[in-house]
Amino acid sequence: MAMQPLVIAPDPRLKKVCAPVDAIDDDIKRLARDMLDTMYKAPGIGLAACQIGVLKQVLVMDCAGKDQPPEPMVMVNPKVTWSSTEVATYEEGCLSIPDIYCEVERPERVTVAYTDLEGAAQTVEYGGLWATCVQHEVDHLNGKLFIDYLSTLKRNMILRKMRKLKSERAKDEAE
């Protein structure tokens, strides 16, 4: 397993709709392992393939608490098939938008259909943090960031911060 470099916003790859995966092969399994390794080391609770520059519909997540055993999930071609009318608000962050956290309102419960790494069709219902996380990651696969739920003014402020951060990182790497 290898940690992969994270794509930092603004980056056009984060705004693209990811391509469906046609077959679960060794490359997809390796991608999933690398994504889990990257997510855990970052650290984060979810990661979409586009966040490491791979424009395929693969996401990983693990919302188990710190005192609980890990519960890694890998979803290929995930689709939210049902959303509750009740909403929940969570303070969201993103590995591609480091050190920025904002409250986002989303459906409290969702059902997700996906393919697992064995190629089997699965359906799962999530609530709470798991529901928020899976919606956040599915959004990534559809070219949407959590900051897209914010006002234009706030989103533009955050993107300016990210451009500055990327510029500073590039300058540091050049030295």
C-alpha cells in the first residue's frame, strides 16, 4: 500500500464527473488499497479517487470512532438511491481543502447502491456521520465540493486561501 499525493482545490480534476468503473480488476483493488492508506495517513474519514487524481467512480470511507475498530468501506460506482426528507447539519472538512471547516446541511439518512471489490452489487442505508460522509464523497465523484453548498462569497474566500496555500507549497518545494 502506498500513500498518494492529494489533489488540492482549486484543481480542474476535482470539478470533473468521474467515469464509471467497468470491471473490478487488480488495478481497482490496488487503487482502493492506496486510497485507504492515503485516507488513514492524511488523516481523514473519506476519500474519492479524484482526490488523488484518478477520475474513476471509487470512494473509501471509515467513520468508526477513535475507540472503535476500523470499519473501512470501499464503494465502486456508488449511487445515492434514496434520501430522507429530514436533514442534519455537520461541520465538514475535506482533504482537498485543508484546514477549512464549514457547516453543511444534507439529508440525515441515505441509501447507497454500489459494487464491492468482489464485484457484487450491494445496498446499504446510512445515518448520521456515515450518511454525511458518503454524500460528501459521492459529490466528489460528481464534480461537486462541500464548499459548493456555501454562499458564493464564502466559497470564493476559501478558494483564494487555497490558491495562496498551493502557491506557498510550490514555492517551498522549489527551494
